Amino acid sequence: MTAPPLAGIGVLITRPAPMGETLANRIEALGGKPLLLPTIELESAIDDKTTAERLSQAADYDLIIFISRNAVRFAEPAFDRIRQTRVAAVGGGTAKALAEADITALTPEQRFDSEGLLALPEFHQVTGRRILIIRGNGGRELMAETLRERGARVDYAEVYRRVLPNYPPFRLDLPWDEIHILTTTSREVLANLIQLLGPERLPKVFGKPVIVVSKKSEALAREKGFQRVILADGANDDAMLDAVVASWPAI
């Protein structure tokens, strides 16, 4: 009988909760041993004055764009107003989260990112249209910048904040000998992992494969001392799982 692809392989998952649980379940189904250590915590920001005002006016926008599943989750109190206008989602997971709330979203046809959404014909003739982008604090500016260049009036509603978890020291004393692969889904996730581990624990993982999702993350990992950096095709669960499986022969 053939052993599952990740039999006995320990995989550290640093994606914020609860999204990391889905990836953990898929790794476990392939025989792996997932260990969750979220390096970002998310907290609601809908009490922010500007955010609250823009969400209260959601029905007045011509289009609302959700950047992530977390944006959907934290914007839930405004769903009644959001349902009154047209909605778009950057990725399939975001669209699925909206569908579960009975909100139908326009999505990219192939490439599930900002570039893919901007390539749709509906996003080329936007002169004078009011567009609201719902996201967390910070992030890429490509969507807003491009839409403004095309003549749209663009606002943000930043419905959640990313913060560094405040773990007690024992929470970071993981069985590092049993962890074979590290996964990170953004540069911030990687930077926080490096900060949390610190100079005492970081050398324990330098020789392990670390999966990253961008050239900037790859550069940071190498700068900090990681010797085996693997660039995934994206941050979604499918891409991360493919990268984890592909890294197995290198262990």
C-alpha cells in the first residue's frame, strides 16, 4: 500500500485563524502533521469613524469590491446595505464567502487576484463611478490606483486590523525537530514569524524549507538566514498545498 504524500511530515501553518484550519485539514488528509501558529491576529475595525461612515453609505456606491474572505467576515454588520448594490470579489474563496451570505459577486474568469479582476470588461469603463473597496488595514494599492486612473472615485472601508499576537514564551517552544516545513502566506506573516521566534529560536528553523508567496518574501527569508526558500504560485490553499507536497523530496 502506497504511503500518503506527506506521511509523518510536520508542517507549520502561520496563516491567521480560522483560515489556517482548512489548510491543516488538507495536510492531515495527506498524512501530514499540521501545527498551527498564527503570526497575525485580526480584530474588527468597523468602529473606526471613517469605516463606519462608508459602510453606512454602502448602498450609494456603484460597486463594492471585497479583497478577501476576512473582509467579508468583518463587514457582515453592513450586509443589508451592501446587498443593495453591485458586488465584486477578488478571488473564488471571497466569492464563496459572499455567496454563503446570499450575495452574488462578480469574480475574475482566470487569474484570481487584483489584476484578474481589473482585466474584466466591467472594470474598463468606470469614469465617474463611485467604488468602495472593503479590506483590512494596509495592503496593495494596485486596485484603487488603477480604478482612479480609469476615472473612478474610489474609497476604502478597512473593516479589520492585523496585529502581532502576544504569545507567552511557552507557546513558542514548539517541537521543532518534528516540524519539517514552514508555510507563510504573506510578507507580513513571515516578518511576524521571524519577530516572534527571535534570535533564540530562529536558528532552529533556518535549515528547514520555508514556503513564501512573493519575491519580496523570498528576499526577506534569505536575508534573515533561511537556506531553503520555496516560492508558491499563490497564497490560496491549493497553491500552498501544492508547494508543501513539492517540497517533500527536498527534506
